[in-house]
Amino acid sequence: MLNRAAQLTLIAALLATAACSKKKPLPPPPPPAAAPAMAPSSSGNTDTAMAAPVAVGTANIPGSVADFKATSGSDTVLFGYDSYEIDDTARGILGKQAEWLARYPGVKVTIEGHADERGTREYNLALGDRRANAAKNFLGAQGVATARIATISYGKERPVAEGSDEAAWAQNRRAVTVIIGGAR
Amino acid sequence: MRIPLLLLALSLAAPAAAVLRVDINTGIAQPLPIAVPAFAATVPAATQAGTTTDLGARVAAVIAADLGSSGLFRPLDPAAYTTTVTAADVTAPQFASWRTLAAQALVTGNVTANPDGGITVGCYAYDVFSSEELARQGFVTTAANWRRAAHKCADLVYSRLTGETGYFDSRIVYVSETGGKTKRIKRLAVMDQDGANHRFLTNGQNLVLTPRFAPNQQTITYMSFADNKPRVWLYTLGTGHQEVVGEFPNMSFAPRFSPDGNALVFSMATGGNTDIFRMDLASRRITRLTDAPGIDTAPSYAPDGAHIVFESDRGGSQQVYVMNADGSGQHRISFGDGRAATPVWSPRGDLIAFTRLGAGKFRIGVMKPDGSGERLLTSAYQDEGPTWSPNGRVILFFRTVQGRSNTALMSVDLSGQNERRLKTPLDASDPAWSPLLP
């Protein structure tokens, strides 16, 4: 049983990776996030009596949950209707998540898979599981040890948007990477 | 909360041949007018549930509500009744006065307090125009259990007039819902088929879904997110005992009992792939039934236990399949427009109810076990999750209102008529109808 399960996981992972790589090469790792320079403008009117802007203490603690979200751009990737394909936008976000996770190897995450309301309850539980695993497999292919990644599906039980329209559905078809341990 | 089994049926006499008959196959344009006057107190006496006179009135009201809810009968307004039925009238009705009210059938009866504190409810059905007796039966039970005696009487009348078994002495387990869409609180709840004797089983702390009765009705299987682990659980009604059926590494869900109650079938998800498994409850050993890449879920046994209907997206979209109970012979049976989901085999074996997804809607439909003869019974934004009445004539499901969190239990008969909302204290979803109580 375990062997078969392991095999299936492996096959699923390979399929997911293959499907992704066939479409488009993985995006290059984004440049290291440099703090934007906030030097006072020296161009133009030098006599505008404006104090030089000062960086307020908004910087996130490196290795924190807030830092993870800010560095990755988002903790959430979205999916098409009844789909678990990792699209370009999701690829970008997950790529940054993987980089961040490589930087903090002690961090463990749970990926929560969700569905919109346009599927039946049990099918959507399975669909949420597919989405969570698609995101997990992508992170795994980026070098994150899959032992660090748990998955859970909530199906259509935990939407973030309440409406019954495309805007709400789009937000609800998602996989959310939640840090469960090891963050600062 | 054990279901009282102390309900003894007494044979009072052999009924005469019937002339009155209700055809339930075509859908009823004109429900049969039926009079159900307050049952007489054989001797006015006190019981733990009130006097026999009071009980007589309450029993009649429950019977009238049961029969009326089927859509096949139209109980007359008790305000129109010109006389009170005396103990003597029960076995010798004044047919002329009931004819005046245009009642075609008459249900009368009596309530007797027994020396042991229990009660006997005598139930009599008559054809008003031919002045013939159609059926009679006595039911012995505890005073507190009087509603079940009333449901048994309603089942007797329904059965005598339609030729089908009844379904009123049965219960419903479902998920009670409250709160906003993003933070829904869900609790298991049980109630009688008519909404009475409502009781919550879980406190809402954990997300719970998809309860189903065991054939003996003392156990419920369901899915719970307790400890953030989505798994299949069992709930024992008598004791309130809850236990997880297995410590699986991945999500287990969509549980249903086998017809003999000795096994569960359910889905397990592994790395994004969902298959159906069978678990022997005595040994807790599991056997794989499906092995296709894709989502195989929502299994439901045929009443003879030989086949299982389920849904799978192995062909590209969610469709209904049938397999032998050992997993062999898997074949697709649904071929209509859109997707087909949540199949449930009728307790009569003749039909499969399911949810049809298409054109932005979920609708409840039925088809034969070979996939032919599909008929859609409802049309709304989202009607999902059918469950059968014990006699296979009525389907209960839940309806979600577009753009809102509100969900409600609805029933519809096999002809697609008599759509009714079942009252619940809060919003409601995932209904499962019990078999007839013993």
C-alpha cells in the first residue's frame, strides 16, 4: 500500500513537473530583494522645502511570516475553474516562496487547497487536495524538501470571498502556503 | 438517544378489500381529500405525555401533517369538522357527515393509557363513499414515544392507499449551518422526518460534513476536520461516542455504510489522486476498489450490496460510474450534458439519484442503473446531495441560495412535484434519510 501510494505521489509529481516544464521553462530566480533606495530627489527644483523622506520602520523581520508573504509577493496562488494547473502568475509566486524556504530551511509549511462553490462538496474536497499537491510538487521541484510541506484540503468549505460571481470564485480557487513552524 | 424499539404493532382485524387507491406514479394534480379528526380517548386518562384526550388531538395532527406533506393527500381543515369523534365512532364512523365534507378517506383512532404507563394507539382507515374499512392496526409504545405511533399510523394509511410502503416513521441526519460564508459553523444534527425531536450531536468546534446512517440507525459515519485532520469518523447515537475509523496519512472522506452495516466505503486522497476503498469494520482492514488516476468519490451501494455507484473524472469530467462490489467491472453510465455527481442508489434498487451540473446550476435528477431514462426533478441555483426516502418515492436534498450562505433542506417527489422546504432551526445541508425505523 505504502509503495503504491509513494509511487502515485511520485508519478503525480513527475506529471505535474512535466506538464509545467513542457509549457514554459521555469522563470529565472528573481533578483535578490534589495531595499529600495529612498534618497531624497536631487533632480529638479532644489529649493522645494521638502524634508528628505525617511524610511519608517515597516521592514519585516527576516525569516518571519510577514517577511515570507512580502518576499514571495503572496502566500496564495490562484487556479482556473476546475483546474489545478500552476499558471505563470502562480509559478512566479511559488518560485519566490521556494527561494525564501531555501533561505530558511527550518521552516515547515502546510499548503491549504480550496475550491470555489461551483462543484459538489466531495469532489471539491478532492479538487482542493489536487491544488494543494500541485503547489507542493512545484515547491518540491524547486528544491524544497517535500517532508517540510504538509497539505490539507478544505474543498469549498472556507471561501475568502462571499459572492457568487466570477470575481469571488477566482479568489476562492486557491492554494495558500501557511507557515506552521520554524519562522522567526 | 437510542431509538426506542418498543413499538409493537397489534393486528386488530383483517381489513376489507380496498376500492380507494392513490396512484403515485404520475404526480398528483388533485390530492385525495382526507379527514383526520382528533383520535378519541378510549377512557380519558393521564399519561406522562399528557391526557389521552390531548394525545388524541396531537396524534391526529401529526398524521394529517405526514399525509399532507406527501402531496398525495389533502387533509381537511379540522375547523370544518362538525362533530367530535367519540370512542364509539372510531369503529363505526358516521360516514354521511364525512361525505358532506367531501372527504374521500377517513382516518380515525383511539388512544388508551396502559397499566404499565405506556399507550396503545388504535389506527383505522375508511373509504368514506363506500363506507368500507381499509385498514386497522394498534401500536403499543411509551407515552413519550407517541409521535412514532402517529407516524406508524400515517405509514399504514399511505401504504394501504398507494400500495407502496410508507416513509413517515424515519429520521434525518444532516449538517446544521450558521454564520457567514467564510466562517461557517457546522454541526451534526438528527431529527424525525417531520423535523420534530431535533437534536444537535456535535458542538460546532470542528468542521463536519456528509453524515450517513448505518442500516441499524444506531451509528452515523461522517467526515470531520477534528485536529485539522480531515478523516472519516463514526458517531454512536446511544452513547455519543465518537471515533476515527483509521489513522490514514491523507484525507479520508465521503463515507457510506454497506447495506449489511459491516463495512464502509469511502475515498482517500493521496498526492492529489483520489480513490475509493472499502473498510471491513470488524477488522478495520481496507481494500482498494478503484485505481484510476483522477477523482473517484461519492460511492453508494446498491441495496443488494452487489454493486457500487460512484463518480469519477477519469474521462475528463465528473461522471457517474457503476462497479461490482469488489471493484471489478467499472463502467460509465451518465452521458447527458454537463457533469454528473453525488450518485445515490434508491433503496428500491430501481433508480439512482444524482446531481447534474451544467449551465451554472446544480439540479437533482434520477436515472436507471444503466444510465437510461434520466429525468431532472429540480431547477435552482444549486441543488445538491440527494438522499432517498426509505420507500424510494421522495428525494431530500439541500439548496443553496445564490450569493448568500443560506442553505436549506428541500424535498421533491419522483414526479418532480411537491417541492417542499423542511424546516430546521438553522441553515441545513448534507441530509441523509434513515431507513424505516423498526
